[in-house]
Amino acid sequence: MIDAIILDLGGVLLNIDYQKPIDAFKALGVEVLYSQKDQGKLFDDLETGKISSADFRNEVRKLSSDALSDQQIDKAWNSILLDLPENRVELLYKLKQKFPLYLLSNTNEIHAQSFEEEIIREYGHNVFEEVFSGIYYSHRIQKRKPNAEAFLHVLKENGLHEATTLFIDDSPQHIVGAKNLGIQAYQLNGELEFLLKEIGVI
């Protein structure tokens, strides 16, 4: 039984490419520890709001022998962001008719500003604000997956029960974190609609 759905953003709704920022930073002379499964403290701190976007850029500048501009750094960092396919937007509106939807994403101010602006350009408005009953970005709530407090924040604020809440994410460590709390969690390896059909949600 499911009475609420929590969705990840990147790799579930928004297409992303983890390799692109690694390559883009390398082209700027910056070596970074960043991947789907692991990342350096600098990225953790940015994603949990412990440092500002300006602090992040300054730290990246220290890793390069070149005088990098804010624009160069943001462009490299935002290269991970691809597109939000129309079929997934349509799916969200369909799901909204049956379940309260929540978005829980490990992200940061630089990415959020970029993908929200792109969504508005593409669809004319921020569709996330229409379909989600709650939007939780790690840099705003200062908690990130797979830590239990990130999930508990969403559950407690909305009166959700672990056993009847569905969580879908593309990162295995986040699935483990959710399952440890008793949440019904599934790792997405393909298209979201196919997984939802497979587990009988739609």
C-alpha cells in the first residue's frame, strides 16, 4: 500500500551526466572528487548549505592556476544538468491525481537556480511548484541523502508513514538509507514510468 511518493530529481526526473562536470573542471585545470557514489567535502558542504555559492567558487579557484571567473566555474558545474523530458512532466501530473508527491534532492544553490530557470524557459512556469506538495533541496534543509535526517525531515513535516511511503532514487546508497528507515524504496535503472508500472503504482 502506498499513500505518498518521494522522488529524487537528478537521474529520475531530470537527465544528468555525472562525467560532464568532471571533464569540464579538468579542462579548467581543476581536479575534483565528484561522482554519483562519492564526492569531496567541498561538494558536501555546498549541498548542505554550510558554504555559500561564492565560497564554493573561491575554493574552486584555489585549485586552479588560472584566474577563473564565476561564469566559468558555474558553466563547468552546471554541465551536469541536461533536460527535463516532457513525458516525465506529464507523468508527474498524472501521479499528482493519485498521490501527494514530494521532491527530495541533493542539490545546491547554483544548480537549483540553473535548472529552475531552464524549466521555466521550457514550460513557461515552474512545473515542480504545481505538482509537488513539498520540495526539499539539501542546501535549503541542510540535510542530504542518504542520511536518515534528510528522509525524516520530509516524513515528519508531512505526517507521512515510512511503511506506506514510496521513495525512488537512482543512487544505491540513497536506497539503502531509505530502506533502513522502513521506507518502500526502489532504485531506478531505466525510465520512471516503467518502474512505476512494474511495481503496480500506475
